[in-house]
Amino acid sequence: MAVAATLLADLPNEIIQQILFYVPPSSVLAIQRVSRRFNDLTQPLLWRYHCRTQFKFWDQKHNIQEKFSYEVAKVDWKKVFSNRHSIDRATSHAIDAILCSQVGRVEKFQTVVEFGYDAKDTLLRHLDVDDDAEDVLARRYYSDVVLGCLHRTMAIEEWAKLKNGESVSLERALAAYDMFVLHDRDGDFDDITSRLDELAERIRLEHPGLEEQSPRDKAYTIAAYLRKYNLTGVKSDANYGDLQNNFIGIALQDEEHPSLPLISVAIYCCVATRLGLDAQPCGFPFHVIAIIEPAEGETLDGRARGDGAPSESIYMDPFRSAQEVPIPDLRAQLAAIAFDTSNSAYMSASPTADIVLRTSRNIMNSVQRPHAVARNTNYNGGHTHLATISTFPELDSAFYGALWASLLLGSPSGAGGPAMANLQRRHFLPHIVRHFETHFPNDIFLLEQHIVPLFQNLDEHRQLLETVRVMRAGDAMQKQVKRRTTEVSQHVRYKIGQVFQHKRYNYQAVITGWDVECGAGERWMAQMRVHELAGGRHQSFYHVLVEDKSVRYVAEENIEIITPEVPHSLMAFAGQHFKRWDRTTRSFVSNIRDEYPDD
């Protein structure tokens, strides 16, 4: 006898609830919208499970780790998941819209950034799109650019808190620099905090009697541990000023843990604080050290301090030693470099903002090192471009972060007050505006929120407002359509997406635009000696993206088309203009057809 089929509706709720664990969560939401029975099922365990497994990154406003520790029924997990699912869809829609049109991208960037860290999982998914996707290069490029904008926004918010006098931990204030160069790597705020937590726990495990030690002995133990595991310096003097040595996240993650003294001391202080010490970076000139003070009413040797007894402190330089630095030695060093030994600021704890500014200066010094930066001659008369030997950390992004910190925080404490801070800001303003216009134009809303107000009563305010207006107008403006159907345009020989080698300067580049004849101004043409070219100004000129990321303007006679199997030097950033590389035609597939529909 045939067995009657069991319908889904015949199953008890307990079985259905177990089945739903194997159904994609978006499908469960869809089923619940059309089925009263499914909608009436209370499934907090299911939705908490999906919140744990579907999303790795959560915005701070959720306090998600705290919620995960609650009893399951205390949180409306379905609502939490539905909210994240909606943000996921909205973020994907914004990325698709950015790829579809060159118009209005700033607003779409801002929409995603306002979702905060809730958007990061979605951006990483788009960044990890399959190699054979139709728009693989464009999707990866713009997902990364939006993610970078999100990371920078979070970093800038931390420094803005410092500027406003709010409390920001040393690790977050320094980790903000890592956020500027992070991309899709590990090493964000939470990751750095976790690594410091783990480091402190490892010291506890290796030294089970640590809690009974005096503050002095504990300070020695921590320094010795960090030095034992190479968390306090660089391999050689030749690498001392390398850019990577300025980032606390890189120092914690990298197997060699490279760091300048400032970062070594920051790691020491963050770990020591977790282990019960009052440890802070000291304002000693040229070489940062740590100052450790005992708890109120105690001595550094763990005894009670008598009434009227002076407070005491010790100084540690974990970059050089696991022992304390004698105070007379420090005073002798100050005297040797002609610093006022009576100035207590040099021997006192530094405000966090001052440590951030010292890091900014260190990054700028690293960027300007001859072996770290190649100043490429820009043959179209534009700004020079920072070209890196190593792509991580990226020099443009690191330098941009240093400029932001310097502009927001102004000048160190006790260095001239508001007048000096404004002087410093005016010095850095042209640099950050140029960097913004050249490399980070989608940060315009950050410029509006954080930089424009700093110059409210200064002469630069009007020019800043004009810069913002021009950038927003350019973003909102429809691109001028250039077709090949006119008689004059048919003489344009090369097409968007073709790769070439410059006949004179030998660099490789890809064509991103064209003019039927030179469209530059008279001054530029005179400077570039266009009149000396065989075809002069009345030949086609091409906008090109060069392998060093610079943008140039090249005469047709200087172009020699090449057909590499894959132009590796261009692939990482070609997505700014192109969907993918076509191995058949040996050219890039245009993603700017709204401007050049026939290419």
C-alpha cells in the first residue's frame, strides 16, 4: 500500500525549526512574509545563529558581543538580522549604481559609509568577486575604494574626538593610521585590541606570579617578554625609517614585528595597562620612552608610601632594554641636545593627541625617504605621484592619514595655543586638498564635515567652500558624450582600453579618453613643447592612466600599441575605468560608455 506523502504543513513546529537552519536566511525571511504559520514561529536561536555566521563585522552601535552573551530571548534577533540584511542589499545596490554611471558617485559613497561597519561584509564580498565576472575589475576596484573611505571615516572620527577633548585610548588613536592603509587586510580597531588582549594574556600565562610582583618588577617583566618575542624594534638601522614601522597594527601582525620606538612604547604601555600598571608614553624629545607610576599611596616596590613622601616614577625604553632608564641619564641626554632640563614636559606623560602628532611627523619623514619614494616626472605637467617600492602600506594613503591627523589636531599641547594650531593647519591645508583632489575625491563629505569648519573665520574658508562646490558639481554633471560618428572623430586612431608603451619615455599605460586634437591650454602646450611634435597640436591626444597610477595626456604620435597577455602593472587600478581585461582582443573592456559610447 502506498504511503501517503508528508506535506511540510503536516510537520510539527519543532521539526520545521530544525529544517530552517539549513535554509538560506534570506529565503526564510521571504517564506515568513507569505506564510502566517512560518511568521508566527518564534526562532531566536535560528536568527542568533545567522547573525553569528552570516556577518563578521558589526558597527559599534550594536554592542554585538555583549548581546551575544545575553540569554537568547533577551534580544530580538530576527529584527537584528533583518536590519543587517537590509543594509547588505542597500550596499550592493549602491555598488551596482556606482558601476553603472560616473554621475553622482559621491552621494552613493556617503550612503554606504553612513551604514558604518555594517557595510563591510558586503563590500568584502563584492571585492572577492569571481575572476570571470563580467565587471570583475570595476567591482573589485570600487568596492575597495568605498571600503577605504569607510575605514578613513572611522579613523577620522577617532581623531575628531581627540580634537574635541574626548577620551580616546592610545591604541585606537594610533590604530587610526592603520585604518588608512588597511584595505581588505586584518588589522582594524577590533583586531588590534584583540591582539593586545592576547599578548597580555600570554604574559600572564608565562609569568603566573605576575600579579604579586611590585610595579617595578612587573615593568621589567613586561619589557623582557616583549623583547624576547621581538615586539620592540627593527632588525637593522638601515630599516629604521621604513614606513611600515609607524603602524601599531603592522607591528602586532607582522612576523618580524617592525616598529619605531614610539610604536614599541605604545605596545608596551597598552599591554602594561592591561596588566595593572599605570604606563604612558613620555614626552621625551626624539626618542619616545614610557613612564610608569605606582598606584596612589604606594611605592614602585609595592610598599605603602608614607605621608609627605614624594611620588616616584620610572622610565622604560623597551626598544633598547628591559631595564629602567636612570633619571640622571635622561637629564644628561636633554643637556647634551641643549634642551631645558627644568622643563617637566620632557619627563612627563604625553597627551594622546601629542603621540598621534609625533606619529604623523614620523610617517611624513618615512614617506620622504629617498629609497621609499620615487618622484616620477609627470610629463603632462600635473602633480608628481608617490610611487612605492612595496604596495603595503601604500604611501599615498599613509601620507594622507598623516595630513588628516596634523590638520585635525593642529599643534602639540603647550606649543602656542590656538594661534599655533591654526598656523599648522594653514601649512598643511594645500597638501591635503591636493591629495584629496588627486587621489581621494570621494572623500568630499569628510572635507565638508571636518576640515571646512576648522577654517570658519580664516581666509581659506571661502576657497574651501569653492573647492567643495566645484567637486560636487563635477560629480553631479553628466559627462560630455564623444562619438566616433562625426567626420573629424573618425581620424582618432586608438580606442579606449588599448594598452600602449610611450615611444619616448617607455612607460606602459592604458587609454581612458581622447580628444580629436590637443585640448590643453596654451600655457601647457608651450611648457610641453607641443609645437615641436611632428603632428603638433592638430593630432589626436589621449587621456591615459599610467602604471604608476598617474594620469597623463599623450600625443598620438608618441603611442605604440602593445598587446600583452595580461598587463599586470595596470590590473590593480584599471577598474576605475574598465570592467575587465579581454584576453581575446588584448584590451580592457570600457566601463565609461556613458562618455565614449562607441569605444
